[in-house]
Amino acid sequence: MNDLENALGQFIFYRAILAENEPDRQLFLAVPDEVFQTLFQKEFYDLLVKNISPKFSA
């Protein structure tokens, strides 16, 4: 979970910088399949999407 928190923090940080310098660039967050299968279940994913940004999508 700690790694996920760090990765999301970096994602948000880089997204903010890219929005200013390269607004057309799309940023992705890659995670291993086993992490996706366990942490990104529908309810958890919906909570993240709702609270991070309407721009964040799969």
C-alpha cells in the first residue's frame, strides 16, 4: 500500500507539471497485474477516480 501511495503521489505531481508544460501529453500509471487485480477492484478504483480527478481514467 505504501508503494501505491508513493506512486499516486508521483502521478499527481507529474500530471500537474505536464499540464503546464505539455498539456496534450497523456500520463499513465502502470501497475503489475497482481496489484491491479487486488487493489483496483471496482469499489476501490471508483473511490480513487472520484477523489483524484475527473481526468483520471482507465
